[in-house]
Amino acid sequence: MNPVPSSVLNLRGATLSFGARTLWRDLDLTIEPGEFFAVLGPNGSGKTSFLKVLLGLQKLSSGSLEVAGKAVGGKTVGNRTIGYVPQQKGFAAQTPLRARDLVGLGIDGDHWGVRLGAKAYRRRVDDLLRKVGATEYADVPVGLLSGGEQQRLRVAQALATEPALLLCDEPLLSLDLRHQRAVSSLVAEQAHRAGTAVVFVTHEINPIIEHVDRVLYLAGGRFRVGTPDEVMTSEVLSDLYGTPVDVFRSNGRIVVVGQPDATTHDHAHDAEEPV
Ligand SMILES: Nc1ncnc2c1ncn2[C@@H]1O[C@H](COP(=O)(O)OP(=O)(O)OP(=O)(O)O)[C@@H](O)[C@H]1O
């Protein structure tokens, strides 16, 4: 039997550049099972590119990546070790899929060693629907559901394979506060109770602040890794942005004032050590 790898994700000396523009350089990062890991940063800082690297859709300029103990060189999409919750995009009203069909697409009989029989398949889908609180709309066409309801189904679909690593690309965009809470709690539960490592890309840390173990903050071609308390400080963010930034705490929320909207400067030649 193969030894069980202790970390789910392992990046060593990872650098990603496009031409003269470096998004990050010499990133060493290990993510453990059960960790809720957030990726933050302004527009254009490289959050989506980071997820693309983990999905095997974007090659590193240098360095290495292992997921669940295996080197990643090509596509990891379709790899059942990885679950993926894409950005919220509505289904067309006439999409010919019910909620339960969408969740069922995440299940592959081969994953379970033998193909699931019809009964076991239905049980598994019902179980996932219950987990995301979608039982009552199981048979409704997905195009008729609200954005929040659809997003819960995408989470259920991504969890269907019981992935070791769950990648979430801004899954809270366009959800109201109640659904933001519901989706982030569900993802956190999967991390902290089921031991899935979660990489969660977001513009806004507050909706997930109570769940996050560590963050990767990307800005201006540089990065910091650490707990929210270590990274979300005036000192660290001012240093990353290269301009004075104030970070305040209010009722458990983090308010960042003065950061540029986008990454407008390039510290491509600065090396940055993780915190
Ligand atoms: N294949 C590519 N070739 C050249 N440049 C690219 C490529 N992919 C991304 N970039 C550039 O890299 C930078 C980071 O893009 P990315 O989409 O990763 O940022 P982001 O942090 O996800 O931004 P946003 O918050 O706006 O979604 C951008 O300036 C983008 O134009």
C-alpha cells in the first residue's frame, strides 16, 4: 500500500510570470488536510492564475507542484482528488437538468470501485442534496432556481467525489448575505469535519473570516502567507502594496482602507519571504 501523503498540496519555489510581469516568485506552500486556505488580493494580482496552476491549466514558470503526493505537470481537471466550485454563473431558464441531475453529474460510479446501482446512486444524490439543504428543490429545473440555490448545488456536485482538495473560485460572488453564510459554512464544514483541504479565492475576507485558517495575500507581484491576524495588518499590507494602507477591526470584521483598486505597480524583482 502507498503511504498516505501528509500534505494535500505542496508548492516549492513556485514562480509565475507572463512576459516581464511576475505574479509571484519563490512561493513555498504546504496545505494540510482539513485546512481552510483563502487566496486574497486586488484585481489582476493573480488569484485566478493561482487556481489555474492548481488545476493544471497553467504551467508554473519555475518550481514544482504536488497534489496528494503526485507531481502536477498537466491537467488536473477531471482528477477526482480535486473538487472545483466555479464562479457563480446563472443557468439559462430552459436548462434541461433538475437539481438532482446536476449533483449526480459529480458522481462517477468508478470512483466507488463498482458502478453504483440505481438505488445507491439515488441515495448518494439525496444525501448530498440534504447536506446542502437542497432537498426541497431536488426535482426543480436548475434554471428556475435562485443564484444562491444554484450555488449550493455546485458545492454539492464538487463534494460528490469526496475530494482531498476543494478549489473554490469566488463562489460567493452575487450571493446575498444569507447565502454567502450558508455556502461558506458548508465549505468550512467540509474542511474542518471531513478533512478536505480548501483553497478559496475571494476579494473579500469578511464573509469567511470566522472559518479561515491561513491566507495567501497577492499584490504587486509579491505575497504573504500566514493567519489572518498575521497578514491582515496595516504594516504587512502597506508593505505589499508599497503605499500606506490602514487595516481596522470592527465587530470581528476587517476593514482595509487606502489600498489601490488594482495591482498597478510591479515588484517583479523583489523577493518576498512568507510570514
Ligand atoms: N495567459 C496569460 N497570458 C498573459 N497574461 C495573463 C495570462 N493570464 C493572466 N494574465 C495576467 O495576469 C494577471 C493576473 O490575472 P488573474 O486573472 O490571475 O488575476 P485575479 O487576481 O484573478 O484578478 P481578478 O480579481 O480581477 O479576477 C492579469 O494582469 C492578467 O492579465
